[in-house]
Amino acid sequence: MFVLAVTLDFMDDIRLASIFRPENQFKAWTNIISIDETAITLEALFQREQALPGVIIEENNQSRILLSRRVFLAVISRPFGREVFLKRPLRELIVSAKPETLILSEDTPLSVACRAALARCDSNRFEPFIMMSGASAFIIELADLLLAQADALEKTVFEKSLLAETATQTASDLKQALQEQHQLAEELERARTLAEYDATHDSLTGLLNRKGFFAEMRAAMAAKASGRGPDYGLLFLDLDRFKLINDSLGHHRGNELLIQVAERLSALATRCNPSARQDASSQDKCIVGRHSGDEFVLLQSIDEDPDAILKTAQTLLASLTAPYMLGGKPYTVGVSIGLVSALSHYQDHEPALRDADIAMYEAKRHKEQPIVRFESPMHKTVERRVELEAELREAVQRNELVLHYQPIIDTFTGDVFAYEGLLRWQRERDIVPPSEFISVAEETGLINEIGLHVMRSACHWMKSHTQKGGNANSLVSLNISAVQLANTELPAQLEAICLNEAVPTSRFILEVTEQSAMSYPERSLNILEDLKQRGFRLALDDFGTGYSSLSWLHKYPFDLLKVDRSLIAGVGQTANSEKMAAGILHLSKILGLHVIAEGVERLSQKQTLNETGFQLMQGYHFGRPAPSWPIEASQF
């Protein structure tokens, strides 16, 4: 591109100061912004002042750089330009853009100014420039400068032909520049549209995020309230044991799982939306979003069918609990679903979400009922659990959590083989059983802190009991929850307590249930082997209530097997119970496991179990859990 600058002697007498005055038709801009401001501030300024050609970037009130609107739009319209620069200081954008600034004095002749402006390279030729007037700086558009030149040229006849040629070329160049600016503006608008989409959608799954879903909820509730739309039911979904998959397989596999869950949710939403079915009513609608982490939410219109939301929940349960392929292997997860029947019962979206969340946690606590409809009395249950959580935290600080010990007897010798430490909450007036607070401790993560407190207490009791003359070879058995078993730091933490208290790890039996050990076998195996290497003895507790698969036992480093009371209850009364007990004992011995019969409450049970070959027993027949045991009671 080439533009001819005509220079006439008479134009040397025309100074820039005489052209760009407030009373003249040509405007001079004075917008100044600090180099440390963010680019998004400048974008807002350009949006407010559409005619503003550029701004003066000032650093330390000294150096000045002219950044034009065109250059700014060009930089942020690059791929990822908005993400990179908008929230960063202008200093970084300047480094990337490398703008060239032309600064002229107000005393500069018009001809010299035109020649200087048009002598710039093609990429900067049509950029505005700075005119200095004393300490003040003004932004001048090239178009205005050229128009001033045109006005001067019009005063002479003998330059008319050359003036026409120059004006035509300039107009063409300006038109092209304006077209380029218009194109950049369109690209900026597309980028803004994309940013608005990103603001309301989850980047991983493509579903609506919290902001987007909440907006849909508010719109749906407003439409229903004004009689313009249907009523909706609400589902709140949470994946069970997602954290274990995420931790054991890695976050990338966890993300794969979330994406597959979102795809199944989207497929269901597509099927129930009007555009997907010829027989669908215009009132049918299904909206899906990702609330956070492994939590998802869904709205379902219910005017045509009040039970539609429950049917959708049942369909989702079947879909989301089907196996997922992660890394070429199938994995399954559970789903807990909370249901709110109708949004029309609420004035705002937040209480509806809260109640659906409450119902979801009820479903999570009652595994046999994965779909729970919210009911008003659940508020009191939640309030009580919140109170219980606060009291439990205080109980940990006040050492109100104590151990009661129940003996495990070697019935062949009458000696105490071990004492099982059973956790109790000793409040001022009563004892809270573990069934009321262990689930709260697991949900809040307090169980890990409580577990370490239990180990310290057991160490203190063991040393005290031995010093008073108790059997120095007796063991203490402690229960490990599923949450603790997921903690990879558990083995080192328990060992450190034993070392600090000078109690050998070999004097402890750590009990885990079948469900805890088998839910994620590989993860459990690693932690159990670590515990075993540190000297702890391991017991599989409540055998017979979970998977009941003896084939698994040889893979795990268990030392003992505790047969659940449900299998022992009929011993001495039915032949089948005795045969089952004998079979478990025989196979356990083949695997090298010691066997403990739990729940022995009658003398006839003890005698029959002895005849069957059982040596180690535990139950009310020998003693109930107590804070301490007298030394003389060590024979049974």
C-alpha cells in the first residue's frame, strides 16, 4: 500500500496547534491509562467510548506509548488472546503488541506531520499519533490529520488534481482500515459470545455449571409463578465412592468417569426433551447440570405427569450404576439420589437445592434406598446431625471418647487371648453408642483423628493393665473403618504412636470388615500389607455378612477370621449352623488363619463350638464390654 503525501511551502506555516483546538472540527483525545492497569479495564473503556481511537499508556508519569483500538483488538482476538491478556497488566500486552508511537510537537508544521505519519511502515501507517502541547498529550487520528491536509490543499487551485488523487487513495485506505476494524469487532463479539458460554458451562463435561443451572432454575420458577411455564421436579445426584476411584486410579480416570456420567445424563435429557420425541408435549423439558465434583443436578417438567421426576430418577439409577470402561477395564459406582417433588413449593431456588441435597444424604446413609424423596421432618434430622457433629468435635477435644474392652477367650486354656477395644462416647449423663456417631465421624473426616486417639488410649490402657499384673502376652484388638482404610498415611501414623508409647505393634490386632476390605481390593491390599509389614496383626471382621468369599482370603495378609454372630447364633440349636461353622473353621485352618467365634451368649453355644474345634470365642457369655477388667478375671 502506498499513499502520497503532498508537501507545499505554504503548508509549513500551518502548525498542528492551530488545527487541533477545541473550537475546530478536528477532535484531539486525552485519554491516559497506567501501564499497570489490566487489559480488561481498557476493553471496558473502548466499549464505553466507541469513537475513541486509542489511549496513551503512561509509565511512572513519564514515558508514553500510544495503544490504538485496532492494535488492542488484534492482540486479544488472537487464539487464547482474551484468556492470556484480559486479566493481566497492560505491560504484558504492550510487550506482545510492540506498538510504534509517533510523537509530534504542537509546533510541527502540517506538512511535516503528514510526511512523518505517512512515512511509517504499512502496519502502522494509519495508526493515530500523539501531539504534545507543553506537558499535555493529545491523541490525533490520521484521518483528521489528512482531512486537515485536504482542507489546506483545497485552498489552492494548481494542486487540485494531485489533491484529488491523494484524497481518493486515502479514502480507499481508510475504507480498508475501517473494514479491518469492523472484522476485528466481529471477532471480538464472537469471543465475547464464547466467553459467555464458558461462564455458564462446565469445561470438563460440557453440562451447565452451577451458575448456568441456577439461572435455568430461577427462570423456570419465575415462568411457573407467572403462569407461563410448567412446574418442575428436582434431582440431586452424588456418585458413591468416587473419591476412591479418583485416588486409586488417578484424576485422569476420575475425569473420564465424570465425562461418561455426563454423557449418560445428557442422553436421558435428550430423550425426554420435545425435540427428541414426536409424541412429546411442549411442556416436556429436562435440564441437566454439574453442581460440583461428583454431584449432578437435574430438572424435569412434571405438569404432564406428576410421577415423571421419580421415573426419571429410577431410569438414572439403572443407567448410572451400569459398568463404566476406564482404561479398558469395567468399573461400577453407586449413586445416591435426592428428590424434590415440585419447585412450586419454594420461593427461591436455594431452599429447593438444599432440600434435595438433604434427601440425597439420606439416600447415601441408607444404601438400601438409593432414591429418597425430601420430606419436612428431614430438616430436624439434619439439624440433629449438625448438632451432633459440633458436639462430637468438642468430645474429641474433651477426651470424652473412651474405650470399653471385651475379652476374647482361649477356651482351651481359659486365658484371655485379647481384649477388643470398643469405642464409646461418655457424655456427662449417658453413654452414646457408636451406631449414633460413627457415621457422622466418617462423613466429616473426624474418624481419622478419632482413630489415632483410640490407638493412644489403647496403648495407655495396655501398659496400665500389664503394670497391674495383667497377662503381658494378651493383645488388644481395634476396629478400622472404611474411611481409615482409604488413608495411605494410616500405617505410618499408627506405628508412630506405638513407638512413642513404647508398645510393640505386634500386640495389636486391627480389624476390618469384609465390605471395607473388598470394596476396592487393590487399594485395601496395599494398606493392609503395609500394616502387616509394620508388625500389626490383621483380622477380617464380621465374616459372613458381606461377600463371604473364602477365595479372597488367601490374597490378603489376614491373621485371624472373626465369624459374625449371625452365623454363630444357631450353633447348638440347628445342625446346619454347626455344619457351616465347622466348614468355615476347616477352610480357615487350611489357609493358616486363627478363627474367633463372635456373639457367644450361651453355654450350649460354647460347648458345641468347642466340640467343633473352635478355640477362640467372644461374647456376652464371657463378659460385656467394660472400661477395665480386674486381674483376677483373666481366667474363664
